[in-house]
Amino acid sequence: MIERVVVDSNVLIAIDRGDRDTWRRLKLLVDRAGIPVVPTVVLAQSWRGRENARMAQALALCSVRSLDEVTARRAGALCAAAGTNDIVDATVVVTASRERAVVWSDDPDIARLATHLPADAPSVEVSRPR
């Protein structure tokens, strides 16, 4: 089955640091599943204002999604439900739920946040980078 994927910041950072396995997996995802989604808050968390050539190449394969009001409100509510202030992780989870996508991340907070989604929201699976 083809999966839609939302990319977390640790994936972009790994690619920018030259992790070839993560780069290969990204290209494989694009070939099999289409265009991965990167929320703009993930880009902001990952980009450090220096030359990010590898990250820029990865982003060219992705759809960078702006944070809209509905997603922002849901991410804030998810933070409240989970007792956290990490709006980036919450936005990743909410985006994945809205897109019915898998989150690509090795951040354990993502999986914890996913358990706090409202009962009527699509569930979210987390896949660790390999």
C-alpha cells in the first residue's frame, strides 16, 4: 500500500548532515508514495540560515505546507491535551492526521502526541528513519 508521508525536522537535519540512508529513503518515498509533506514550522525548526544545499535539494522533492488557521488551532488544542508546548511536533501530528499520512520521525514525542488526538480525528502512525 502506498503511504502519504509528513516529514519531521530530524529527517531534514539528517539529510543536511549528509546521511545517505535518509536521502535514499526520501527518494524511495517520492518514487513510491508521491510528494512528502513538510509543514512550514518544520522548515523553520530545521533551517539555520547557513548554506543548506542538501536540505534544499530534499525540499525540492517535497510539498512545503503553510500553517493555516485550522491546523494552528488543532495543534494548540493538541498541545493542551498532551500537556506540552511543542507546537512544531503538534503541527506535524495534526498535519499527518488531516492528510491521513504517516509521520517520518525518530522523535518519541510525536508518537506520544498522536495518542492525544481527538477520538474523531484520523489516527497517526510514526515511522522511524532507517
